[in-house]
Amino acid sequence: MIGARGLHADQPLRVAAIGGGTGLAALLRALKHEAGRSRDPWRLTGIVTVSDNGGSSGRLRAELGGIPPGDLRNCLSALTREESVLSELLNYRFKGEGALAGHSLGNLMLLALADISGDWVRAIRQLSGVLVTAGRLFPSTVVPVTLCAEDMVGRAYQGETQVNTCTPPLARLWIEPRDAEPLAEAVLTVIQADLILLAPGSLYTSTIPNLLIPEFQRALARSEAPIVYVANLMTEPGESVGLDLETHVASIQALGGLGLSAVIANNASLPDALLQRYLDEGAAPLLPEGDLACGVPVFAQPLLDPEEQVARHHPSLLNRALRDVIESL
């Protein structure tokens, strides 16, 4: 049984996946089969962090204001039921050295639709309808927020790009404005969810930021649904270098103000050449060291995609691991 409410045969499993960047996109890609099947489809909703201030998103945010569109665009692409010319256009990046260089067409499309409609939720829904996606997507807030941090020796970091280069572990992590109002649809999604998933991704700049919004954090605390963290495959040079799985779990629970129900972690080894490349860059595998992490049950399975030239979760393997955890919960 998932959650204290339980499930009925005629009620779809309501899954809220929370995160940002490529990690949430990978999780949504693994789950969209469940949301898109004809019989007993899951009701899948992604809730996306909007604190990015780098790359195309950061430039657009600085020039035009509003929330950064990049992670939203990346997750929309992941939810697309079938690859098409439209999905390719969504991810197209302009080349050259002009004003458009490096910008993603999908980012511009989302900003244009939000400007035309005056509503980010409507803009995402309209683009989702054109792309034919297998789930819903919401930003955690439509308030422009800045991620801030302080490390153990008192060094301060302002903005996601700076926090990404921090010296871990962090003593404090917060957003400005501190009382940023969450999107009502995102809060309702969490309250109604039967299962809440925290996506893999950059620990301090993708996984945790949504949890820092006070009202969103309170909604998570009120939820009766299990909260499952899908752990990263690797540590990240900068913000998570040297941190083990136990420290990842401790950071999420302490900074995010919540208790996890389970952790899904990879236990497959990387090929030697790929491993050495990551080690040379300052990253290392994030492998479980036991059945528990900070007292939270760890479900360890092979999750690595053997066909990729970089460390990535295999959608089918991750899907199977999630189903195994659901059965146990």
C-alpha cells in the first residue's frame, strides 16, 4: 500500500517527481512509459526547480526577468511520448557568436508563450499539448529566486553557478526571497501524491532547492506519501566532491526539513576507462555501503546504462527499481 490513503483499482497512482536539470529529466524519461500506457496509467507530475542563473537560462533571466526556462524545457523534452521534429526543435541551440548563440529554441518558445498568455502554467500546458507529453509539469514557483549558501568555514556563495563550485559540505543553504510563494498547483500535487520522488542531480543546486520554499516544505511534511530519493550515480566536482551516499541523505533531510522513506542507489561498476575519466575530473562513483543510510532503507540495483559514454541511469533499469520499491512500500 502506498500512503495512508491506500489505492483503489480505479484510481491511478499519483506520482510527484521533484528536482531539476538533467536528473529530473532522466527520472521522467524512466517513468513516462507508466504514465503513457493505455491501462492503469500513472498520473505523473514533474515539479521543477527554477533557481538556475547560468547558461542560456541565466542570460534570458538577466535580460528579460522571470524564471529561467531551461530545466522546464529539458523536462518537457523528456516527457514527450514520441521523438519528432518538434521535440528536436525544442532542444535546438543556435550556433555562431551573435546574440542568439547558445540559446535553446525551446527556452525562447517557453518565454514567448508565457509572455503571450501571461501565465507560466498555461504556457507549459500549451507547449505540452503541442508536443504530446506523458505527464504534467510545473515550476515550483514563478517567483524569481536566488540560491544562497554558506560553507563550514563561513564562505558565502550567491547564485546557483557559485553554489555549484562550493566547498562541501554546506552549513547553510537558502533561497532569496526566503518567503517565496510556491505555485499552488505544485503544492496541491504534493498534497495529493501517493508517491513522492526526489530526482537525482546536483545535490545542492537541483535536488534540494525546491525543498527550501517554506510552504512547499510544509506541504511535504503534511503529506502521507512515502518520499523516495533516487541517488546520483556519481559525485560532482565542486558541490558534492568527497561526499558519500550517507552525507547526501543527511544533507537532504537536514537542509530540506524532511524524512526520507527509501533511497534507490546504483551498485553497478563503471567500465575502467569511463571510471578513470571521471576520477581525473574529480568525480567518483556514489555507491551504497550498506542496507541503510542515516537509518533510511537503501535499495541497491544495477542502474547504469551500459550503452552510454557517460554515467547515466538506464530508463528501464530505473523503472524496474522504482517498481520494486513501490511494491515494498
